[in-house]
Amino acid sequence: MSTAENKLSLVQMIVESDDKTFISKVLKYASSLKKEKTTDWAEELPAEVFEELRLSIEEADNGTDPGIPHEVMLKKFRKKYPHLNL
């Protein structure tokens, strides 16, 4: 079933329902899912991982660590993971 069909089916179930408890539960569940999606994934990282990322970005920005060019990494990953069609 496509996303559009799923949406239509969900809306239809809600519209046709007279069960206040069902509608309330669907609303609460949908709200909780929306809140989960709005959290920043970086907030869930351990502090030491977040700090390491911050330092790496800072080094790249100020030029102390030139990093590896994108094309070089892409070539390496294409060779290592040919099934990904990168």
C-alpha cells in the first residue's frame, strides 16, 4: 500500500469513527511520533562523540586538517561497496 493510500485509509478510519477513545489515542500516538522526529539526532550522541565531531569540524574549517577529498573517498567506497551504486 502506498503512502497516499495509507494516509487516506487512516483519515477514513478517523472520520468514520465515533469512538472518542480511539480518536484520542490516535491523536496522542501521532503527536508522540511527531515529537520524536523533531529531536536532533546529535542530542542523542554521547558527549565525547559530540565533542570529537565538533573538534573535527573546527579543524576542517580552520584548515589545520585538510581531510580527504570527496572524490577520493567516493572512489574508495565505490570499490569497497560496489552494490551501493554510489
